[in-house]
Amino acid sequence: MTVISKLKQAAAKPTGRPGPRILTVKDAWYLTPNMIRVTFAGPELDGFPEGREGANCKIMLPNDGEERTAFVDRLEKGPPPPRRTYTVRSHDAVNGEMSIDFVAHGDNGPASKWASHAKAGDFLAFLGPSLPKVVDFSADWYLVAADPSAIPVAAVTLEAMPRDAKGVAIFEVTSIEDKQDIHAPEGVEIHWLVQPDPQNASTAQEDFIRAIPWPEGRVQTCIAGESGVIRSLRAFLHQEKQLPRSDTYISGYWKIGLIEDEHQKVKRAEAD
């Protein structure tokens, strides 16, 4: 049985949902001192849906030194590999490439460890993508805010906006060297705030947002990051500013002191 046929067998699900793709690394490099971009390419990306930049995906990671055939067998038979949630940063259907950005934590965490050592020919399993988070751009003013974990979805949202859009974008990063070039509309002011230790709770984004003169008209948001920050901003937007939930994408991507599996359990419990 070939690797591909094994993967198809492992991916078969009673729901009929598409199974994982085994994606191959074309290139990996440090976009900034604390952000790694990994570009994937190959026939496994054939049929990848277009227009999914900014959408969530799940990645499953091989062990150090694990061969591709052994990894495919493990997808079928277990034990399951580590699984993490990421964002499709870009997709080039013409050249058959797709990129994901990883926050660099060194070897602290399976995804950061994998990305820190990624090189051409390496691989992982990919599930998804979902649909993009923000697709309607009909507001008078936009508010975008993100910490490093959410820069990809925020950047995609800014790049997808009409070129005459107006608003403010706030990025909280580990160092000023982590500023990125983002093709945002000229009418959107971009501010970079430095928080050297993301494991310490920060009110910098909320303080900045509360100080902004609130505009007239319809406001839409794209805000994501640490759950404590998100909780406070959600209360500010929904309760104080009375923004409708349909106009506010705001999501906790992680929580200080918790790994992703633990954080997802907390989110599910809070949603019940």
C-alpha cells in the first residue's frame, strides 16, 4: 500500500469530511525575530479551496525523526500526534503554495519546535481550512487588534479590506523588530505596541482602544489574542459600546498558563 493510499484510508471518516493532507515544506524562514513563515508546496495542495486566507486550520505534527510512512500509519492507528490550530496566511493557487505563520517560542511547544527546525522536505498533516473569519466589509470604520498569535488573521483582514476603508489597527508584539509590512488601506492607522513578556497579563491594547475617539457610523472589528485581554475587550465593545455581535469578530486564541488543549476545554465550558 502506498503512502497516499494509506493516508486516504486513515482519513476516511463516517461524516464524509475531507481527511488530512500530508503537506511538504518548500521553505521556512524567520519573518521577524519571533515569527516563522513556513511555505508548503506540492501535489497535496491540488484542489485546495481558494479564498481561505485568514481561515482556521488544524495541523498535526510528526515526532522528531519520524518517517513519513510511519507518520501516516500513526494517523490511522494512533497514538494521535499533537494537534494545534493555526491560520492560513496565504494561498497561491497558480503556483500551488500555501503559507502558515508560527509564533517562535523555541522548543517550548510542539508547533513552535517543529517550525523552528523546519526545512525543505519536512512534512505535517493538515486538516481544513474552515471559512475566513471576516468576509463582509461594509462598515464605516474598522477596529483591528491582535497579539502575535493573531497577526495572521488580522493581517489578512486588513489586506482584504476595500482600499478606501478607514480605521485603526493595534498590534501587540514582543519587540519592535517584530513589526511586519502589511498591505493595509491608507486610511487605517497601524500602531505597534511592545510587550516583552507575553506571559504577563497586559492591558495595553484595551488602554489604547479606550483612548481612541469613538467614530460615528457602523463599526466592525477583527480582534483576537490572549483570552484575558479578549474578555475585557468583548465587554467593552458589547456592553459599553453596544456593538452588535454580528459586527464583532473577537476571539480568544490562547490563555496565559494553559496549553491549547486546556484552553479549548475552558472555551467549551464557558460557551455552555
